[in-house]
Amino acid sequence: MADKKDYSEFIESIRSKIIDDGLTLNEEELLQLAHFPTSKTQLIIELAHEVRLKCCGEDVDIEGIVSAKTGACPENCAFCSQSASAQSSVYPTSFLPADEILKAAKEAESYGATSFCLVYALRGPDERAMNHIISMVDLVQSNTSLQVNVSAGLLTKDNAERLKEAGVLRYNHNLETAKSHFQAIASTHSYQERWDTCKAVLDAGLKLCCGAILGVGETIEQRVELLRDLQLLDPTEVPINFLNPRPGTQLEDSKRLDAQEAIKWVGIFRLALPKTILRFGGGREITLGDLQSVGMTSGANGLIIGNYLTTLGRSPEEDLEMLKELEMPVSVVSNIL
């Protein structure tokens, strides 16, 4: 595609395939989009916003999260300051008390969140952790209107079924990066184990939340490889995180992803996954800066509001004001069930 006409014609063919024919983009098409020059990014993000409106509507889904068990995770994920192998300032704690979890849930609800995710820094839940998770799910459901999601590492078939019975809506387990790059960011568990957890979640009848962290040393081709696997899993929600290099982690000296590159990939994720909740996660403030509103018109239709697990996010008021200025209504619970 040597000139503007070629790029425009290709984008129109992609538009027709997604919107008119309801078909999924293949690897070759995704690679062509991935290799668009920065000067042509606008073509991608304009189509991505159109696809988002056509396939998902105008609403933005807001989710709150809480670190229900922080630090001392036995896994060695290279980007994570909660890993026991990281020389970070994250102070390990046991399970967060029930009153603090409920306080965080009610605060998220007050800002318009429709869901609330309990996040546990674990390889996977043992019986003690399962009992805590189930009791906290019941606590939040009994005292708020929020749907409750959980992220607690690798799951067995039995644990996935128990979480479904407890009323969990979505289970989060990110693939993080491509299979061919996975051993560069974690060696204490495998990509296959993550994949098996995602399948166990789906088999149990839970909705799957499964996304990525961009900027961990992956190539453009590996991002497309990851997208193809996400297309196969077809998750209800895909969080997009951007590496925020944390002191004491293996990736602390990594270069942050360029904002324009990040926005381009938000658009590509939307074109690859037209119907998913595409949620901005960690690192958006650092990576996008003043361009966060541009990101919301590049295909995203979900936000994690407030702070993240070990880093600070923007204030909820700032995000709500941004959505107001963009004339993007916040979802209500009935719209996401």
C-alpha cells in the first residue's frame, strides 16, 4: 500500500467485512493494519470508533477493582511488582478485611461502576482463598448493586464451577502476551496453563475477561499472534494494559510505549474483536497522558476507574468529566447482563 488511496481502499474493505458481512479479520489483514505507518493511524481509529458504536453502542462500562490480597505472589512475571522475586516496595499483605473491601466496592458504585473485581495475588486459589473469595462475593452482592468479578490466578475446573455457583459474573485471567514471547516474561508457569484456565472459565459458564499488557518487549507480529488467540477465546471483556515499568521488576528499564502507537493498537484490538468490552486498564495515564480521550474514541468502551492494584490512577471525577465531554453515557447494570 504505497499511497493514501491504497490505505483508504484497504480500510474500506475491512469496514465492509466487519460491519456489512459480520466476519472476523484474519492474520494477514491484522498484519497489514499493524504495519500501517503512524501517519495513517487516523484511518484505523476512525473505523474502530465506527465499529465500536455499531457493534457495542455508545455506553462505556465502568469497573472498580480492589487488591484483596497483595504481594508475595510466587509467580515471576517480569512486569509485576507483586511478584515475590521483584525487589519492589510493595508490602505483602494477607486478605484485605471485609469492611475495607465493602468500602471500596461502595465507592466504585458511587461513581457509576457496574462491576467490581476482587483481585488476589496468587498462583491460584487454595481452599482458604476460595472461602475468602466466595464470602467477599456474597458480601459485595448483598450490599451493593454491583456485579462481582474475580481475578485469582490459575483455576481448576472445580474452582471455576464453585465461582459460578457463588454468583461471579466474569473471571479475569489475561494471556498477557503472545505464546511465542511468553517465556520471556514468566517461567514459573506456562502459556498453556493460562490458556487452560481460560477454557475452564468458559466451560464453567462464567464470562471470560482476558486481555494483554503491551510494551513488554513483544514484536508487532507477536501482538497479532496474541490477537488471533483472543479471537479464538472470544472473551466478553478484553482489558488493554500498557507497561508502566515498575522499580525492582525485571522490566524496570523498559521504554514506555509511544502514545500514538498505543492508540493505533487500541484501534486494531477493536477491529479484531468488534463485540467485546474493550477496557482501558493499567498504564493508560502514563502511556496516553493527555490523549486518553482520543483513546476512548479509538475503539475502547470500558474503563477501570480509580486506582489500580499497586499504582495510582486518575481520580474518578476526571474520568467521568472526560466521558461527559465526549458525550459517552455510562452503562447501567441492566445493559451488561
